[in-house]
Amino acid sequence: MCQLLGMNCNVPTDICFSFEGFSARGGKTDDHSDGWGIAFFEGKGCRLFIDAKASISSPIAEVVRCYPIHSTHVIAHIRKATQGEISLENCHPFRRELWGRYWVFAHNGDLPDFHPQSMGFYHAVGKTDSERAFCLILETLRQRFPEGQPPVKELYLALREITDLISLYGVFNYLLSEGEHFFAHCSTKLSYIVRQAPFAAAHLIDQDVTVDFQELTTPSDRVAVIATTPLTDNEVWTQIQPGELLVFQDGLPLKFD
């Protein structure tokens, strides 16, 4: 299956270190070599880079590894195709507009019998189950809240409902954001780490690279990194439980009591 990488933080931050290790899994340390993509939110704008080449050999991925784009919400994906050919239109993340904002979605898993009959306003461009699921999520939200985006707790509960429904069809790990909130759902495998003061050094699993975050941050910085499997071997990552939907804001998971 595919792999996911996300970042949510309280100040704009680059993802070069994490992407260095993550992109190695796209053809070097793992076989997720059927395309890749990454999206960076900057205000209401969104930079989206996708390529049907393996991330380890893609010139576009090399730019992302070296160019420190600062963002508070980032979603990345490396693909191992299960549905749909290896082509640009089937690369994640996918991007659509809802309520005057861009929404970005990436999925890891397989929904073999997921073929919604009608998705209303939204239509898939490619042939993946992932894009169909994204379209159904947005169409459900559009119909549920026709007046505009609701408060985050109402949005969370609506997403929880549609996520549970889609999860009946198979494995549905995903990352979703509109640039204000960052949603992460675990069906089988997803972990996160929150880096905050006192910062320390971190060493990648997939590349022999170490970064001392104390030299690059301020005491008020806070960064949550979400990944299919941990990216570093000297930090403690928290495993998200199967069936759990988290929403991150300013580098921390929110609690809804």
C-alpha cells in the first residue's frame, strides 16, 4: 500500500528533514514507487506538486527536498498502486474547493468495492478509490452544511460519521486539511510525534541524516509530524489507534469532551 506524511505546526515550518527520509521510501528503502505528491498550505493558497515518477528519482522531489517551503499544514504521499494506472491524475494528494477554501486529501489503503453511485457536485478525474472517497467526503459535507463551514467540533463529528461509513469498504488511513485544521484517520497504521521545547536532535531511519532542532527553532515553536510509520529512530512516536480520527491544530491534537 501507499504511505502518508503530514505536518501541522503553530508557525510556518519547512518539512525538508522529514521529506528527506519519507521520499527515500519511494524506491530506495521501500517499494512505493508509483508516483508521489505533496501539498503546502500558505494562507488560503496551496502549492501542489505531483509526479508519476518515483520520489527517490523525481527531479521535482529533489526540489522539495532542497527548497525550504514554510507552511503550517503539509500533506505528502508516496504511491504503491492498487487501483488505477500509474499516471499523473492518479497521484495523491488530491485538491478540491469547498466553502471558498482548498481541501487536500491523501489516502493509504484499499477500498476494493467502493463505487458510490452519485457524488453530486464532485467527480473523480482519475481511477482511484481514494479520489472517489475524497469526492464523497466533500459532497457529504457540502450537503450537510450548505450555509458554510461549521465549527470544528461539528465538522469533526460529520467527518467521523462519513469516515466510519467508508471504512466499511476496506482500509482507510487518510490525511485531510483545509489549511486551518488537520485531520488524520487511522484504519491500520498511522503514528505522530509532537516536537516542542526542549528540542533535541533527531536521526532519520531511511537516510543517515541528523538534525538538531534546538539550533533551528525558538522555545515557542511546536510541530506535529504524522506518518504511516515513524521516520526517526531516536524519538518516541505515538501510534494512532485503529478507528481513531484526530484533528490537529497549532501542532497539537485537539480534545473533544
